[in-house]
Amino acid sequence: MNKEIKNNIIEANGDIFKIFISMYDCMENNFAKEEDIKLYKKIFENLKTSEDSKIFKKFIEEKPKKIKDFYEYIDTSKLRINSNEDLETVEKILFTITAKAIVMRFKYDSKEKAREEYLKQIEYLKYGILKQ
């Protein structure tokens, strides 16, 4: 696991949502350099939806095998989960949303707008879909 990501995980104080937001930000800061954005944007603008899905699928398949390494840092007492299986389900949902946001980042005019849309999805998930 990348040292920057590991430090961000520890600094999140067990908040799984902050952990995934920091992963998104880390990817944005390290892999989307300003000079490359125009090139990536052009590539993604010209992709058909089916090709988009192939890239997203490849990203999911390449999911880091060590992502479970940070489970020990998650404060599960703040989550509505009852088992490790529940935690894995939440992690898969967050990973999918985060991975898709990283891939879709290049379709937005600004990284701020892309991040704003990503954070909306996280907030919606965080508070649940059903009314209490």
C-alpha cells in the first residue's frame, strides 16, 4: 500500500468515508497531473459508453489486493454493520463509487466539479437511501 494512502488512512481516525475520499484525492494528485489532463480529457471525450465500461471494468479488476490491509483502521462502531461480510460489502460499494469517479474525472471541465459530484455520491451513501 502506498505510504501516502496509509498515512491518510491513519489520519482518518477510523472513518471509512474519509479513507475513500483521501484515496480519490491521492489518485487525483498523483496521477492526474495538469499537463496530462487535456490529453486524458480528449481520450475520454472520444470514448463511447461501451468503451467507458471496459476501462472501468479493467480498473475494478486491477483493484489492489491489499485493500483489506486497512480494515484494522476502520471504526466499525460508527457503521451499521454486523459482520466482516457487511464491512466487505460497504468497502466494495465505496471502492466502486471511487473507481468510477476517478475514471469519470476526465469528463468534467474541472477537477473541483468532478470532486463535488463524487462527494455528493459519498454523502448520499453515508446517510443512507431510505428515510429513517
